[in-house]
Amino acid sequence: MPGYYEQQPPPVFQDPRVIRSVGRCILLLIVSGGFWGIAWMYHTTKEVSSKVNNPAPGATFRAIMTFIPIANLVVLFLSWRDIENYCKRARSEDFPMVLFYLLTILLSFPALFTYPIVQSRMNQAHKAATNGQATDAPMQTIDWVCIAIGIALWALYLLFIIVVIVAAGTSSSTTY
């Protein structure tokens, strides 16, 4: 049958517009000690930036850039700008991107509010772009890797605390 393969969608095609609940994102950030933010950057670049930029930026490149001081601020700005543009294109509620960005990088604690709002607005835009058909995001390999790194660092931190406590206990019990 000529043309048969051209008519069929790829067998592993998955619409990249998926919903990540704000609570799940916060939980993954806590469990991973913040490392899941790298996975979030990767996902956002693949799901949103490719819809508003031509050519699309590399998701792996942006994820790696989150490790580099100053470059991470630029990458965050570009991602949030892409999310804002995506919200506008989807005719969904956007957010005051520049204000949120400045508050987040200058004062830090507003990130407790700005990050969840940005994720929520991105979820709304996915729903608007798919007429409510966006699905929940499955966990991917990058998610599990970031969580494993975070858990390993939490375990090392706990081990360090235990060693310090044991060392302090043995040094204070010496008799003169």
C-alpha cells in the first residue's frame, strides 16, 4: 500500500500539552531538594517554548544552563517570557512577567507565590489551547533522575548531621 506510513501518526506521538498540578510541582521540588527545577525547565522548554519560538530552543541546553550562575537568571527570564507569550496565544490569562521576575530574583521569598502562579497560568493555557483536553503529565526519566539526586543529597545531609552529633557526643564525654 503506497502511502500507508504517511497516513498513520507516529506510534509514540504524545501531545506535549500536559498539566502539572501546582501541589505536585511543589512536592517534587521539596523531595528533590530543588533539583526538580531542572526537569521543570526541560519540560517547559519542550512544551511551551517550541510553540512560541522558531526555531525552538534546546530543552537540554536550557536545563544545563540552570546550573550556571547568571545564565540561570537569563534562562528563567526566557522561559517565563515564553510562558507569557504562550498564554497570550492560547487566549488564556497571563501574568505580569517582568514584575514577577524582578520580585523573584531580587527578593527571593516572593518565589513562594510567583512560581505557583506561573505554573497555574501555564496549565490554564494548556487547557485553553486544547479545549480542555490537556492531560496530566506523566513522570519521565528526567523527573526520576532529579528526584534521585535530591534524595541522595538529603541522605548525605542527614548522614552529616548524624556524624556531627556522634562526634560532638564523644568529645564531650571525655573525663579529665
